[in-house]
Amino acid sequence: MVKEIARQVEIPEGVTVSVDRNVVTVKGPKGELSRTLSYPDLEIRKEDLQVIVNSRVDRKRHRAMVGTLASHINNMVTGVTKGYEYRMKVVYSHFPIQLKAASDELIINNFLGERKSRSARVLPGTKVEIGKDEVVITGMDKENVGQTMANIEQATRVHGFDVRIFQDGIYLIDKR
């Protein structure tokens, strides 16, 4: 007897999902996302108003991958309907940090009084808005938005100083 493991992802109204072999494409009011999702012995299919990810193999790794791929599809659906927004706070004590958005990077000047500017890569599909002491990152793809946020946070890491005293940097404060 073969036990089948399956997870369903509901498709909300106004969103269309197409599955072509291993490529899942999700279209919604904010745009379109496409991604290749594959794993041996896993099947992704669309039935009515839901996407079903299932496996005929009952092993720990296959159960884990069924959940992972279903979560990826759910994140794509959320991205094209609501989008993702990360808010970051610019923290400095003595030297005011100056930010400038270029085409595909965020340039950080005067960090800890350094003369050389630092930069953080902004991934495609993400938009960075700079406020007075706040940075807002928005986009449809959760992974690109999260990686852009991580790039900005890593660009302002403090090296060679006690981080309990030198708390300057750009830090995540809110995810939506």
C-alpha cells in the first residue's frame, strides 16, 4: 500500500496559476511571478481553485519538500496579491548616515565617519525608498525582498568595535 502525501494551496479570486511541467506561473493584480519547482517523485498540478503538491513516496525528505514547495507557491500567491514590505531603521549616534539609491544598489556614506562609501546590492523586482531615518523595501518576490534587506543589514555590520557600544547600522524593524 502506497501512502500519498499532499498539500493544497488555495487560489484566491483574481489570481491565475498555470503549471507547465516544473514551472509554476502566478499572475495577479500586482504582476506576474514564475519559478521552477522540482524534486524527484514530487508532482505539482492545478485542480479547480487550488494547486496540489503531492508525493507517492512516504519518506521524511519527501514530506518536507512537499511542504516547502507548497509554501513557495503560497508565497508567490501572496506576492502577486498583497506584495511584501520590509521597514528598516537607520541608527547612528555621532556620524549621520547618508543614503543614496542608485539603479541596482544602495550607497551608504559616512557610516561611522568612514570616508569610503559602502554599498548594498538591490535585487531585481524590489524597490527601495529612503526616508529620513527609515528605509522601506517593497516587492512581489519574498526572497528578493528579504535578500535585499539582508544585503543592506550586512553592508552596515560593525567590524573591530564592540557592538554593544557601537550600535550604528540599518536594522529591520517591521515585515508586512
